[in-house]
Amino acid sequence: MTRVDKVAKSIKSMKVRGARDIAIAAVKCLKELVDDGAGIKELKKAAKMLKAARPSAISLPNAVNYALYLAKKDAYPGKTSKELGRFLDELNRSIEKIAEIGARVIEDGDTILTHCQSDTVVQILKKARKKGKKIKAVCTEARPRHQGYITASMLSAAKIPTTLIIDSAVFHMLRELEVDKVIVGADTVFVDGDVVNKIGSSQIAMSAKKLGIPFIVAAETLKFSPESIMGKMVKIEERDPAEITKIRGVKIRNPAFDITDAEYIDFIITEEGIIPAQEAYHLMREKYGWELKK
Ligand code: RI2
């Protein structure tokens, strides 16, 4: 199995997961190929395989397309590798910037509900704690892969009092635990501010709206989809039903993501600052320029 096969498999199997981490894994793989002297033809083949690994996080194709763009520009041997190294540093720095900005949004004494496992959200909560804010966390388990267990362990290890709940307990526990804010990550942000995130996010957003609790998304611009300006949407990944269970004679559906309408999102925290969800178009235009991806 080639290096690219291995990385694509690790993304598809969710051994490597999280919208940023899968993008970083793919760019690192392409950088290794460049360092081994791979030409543009081999890079394009690798890019196609990596992008196909998971369909719902635009961060993956955005990062891979940008890496290919740098490779095509290659002015002299070694430049691409340096530029890819800089891109990886930028990806890592963006989470630091979002954590800094996001921590300011969190108030001392807040109880925050999270969904699934987002490194972006975890960093925001840890930063707020580091700044001395006494916060509590309520984590959903995020069936069927239970990524919420990772979030709960990470936040508890950061000395944030943490409660784990089952996904279907959200509406009840928003009230019971007097949750002040909901903060979730994102896999894709569309031009109209609608957000693709772990399945169940849309129901949590509607529950929060009903109870007057702010629903906040934390996503760097890598997760914004310029192609959606041209109407190109991402596919909602359906995973193996066996991840849920097997019942003879029963069809089982296992969508891994859903779409939360912008109207249910109070604002989006990005590394460029906080924007209303409906401002996604202007941020994309600034960040990606008028040159829309084909
Ligand atoms: P960060 C995850 O998907 C969750 O939907 C999470 O909110 C999103 O990626 C963003 O994660 P999965 O990989 O980039 O668990 O914030 O299917 O870490």
C-alpha cells in the first residue's frame, strides 16, 4: 500500500478525523511526495485520492487544491516544499487565533454545550479556562462513533467540570443544566451561512433557538466553501450502517453530517474575527478573492 493509500484510508476510516486534521494529513502527505521529487502528474493523482476520502468537509479539497496550486506555481525546486510548510504552519496558527477570539466570547461562569469533537471548540474552551474563566462543559456523546467521549476527556483533563449526555437528552439538559451557550465546530460553511457539521447539530441549533440560547460555530476560513457561491454543495456522507447496529430485515441509515440553517446560527468565530453567518459570502470573497474555484 502506498503512502497516499495509507493516508486516504486513515481519513476514510476516521483513524484521522476532524475537518482540520484531515486537511493537515492530506497536505503533509503531498509535501512528503514533493520532498521525494514527485512531479505534478503524480501529485494530481494523489490529490484525487485524498479528496475522495471524505466528501463533507470542504477543508479537505480546499487544502489539497491549494497545495496543488502551490506545486503548479513551483518557481524552483524546494520552493513548493517551503510553501507547503508555511501553509501547514498557517493551519496550525489559525486554531490559536480562533481560540484567542473565541475565549473572549465566553463569560466567567458560563456553561457551554458542545457536540461531537472539534479541536477548534476544545481550544476555545481551554483558552477561556486558562484566562481564569470558571466554565463548565456539557458534551454530547455524538453517536454512533462517540467522538464526544474524546471532547469530554480533553475538557476534563483541562480541569473544566464536564458532564457527558446522550444526544437525545440535549433539549432537556439545555434547560436542566442552564446552558448559557452552545459552541460547535464545522466541516463546511456555505455561501449563505448554512453550516455542515456532525449529525444532530441542526436539531441542537433549533433547540437552542427555542430556548433563547446562543448557537455559535467555530470554523477557520479553510472550512468555507467558495464553490458554493457557484451552487456547488458538498455531499452529506453516509457511513457504514454497521457503525450503528445490524437488525435482520431492517434498513439502517447512517448520515454523518447535517446542515444547520444560518437563521439558527448566532455567529461564526473565524481566525479573521467574528461574523454573522449571513456574512460568509463577504469573508469568502475577501479570503479567496474574486477568482472562484472551478
Ligand atoms: P475540527 C468533525 O467531523 C465534527 O463534525 C467536527 O465538528 C468537525 O469535524 C470539525 O472538527 P468528524 O471528523 O476541525 O468527527 O474543529 O466526522 O477539529
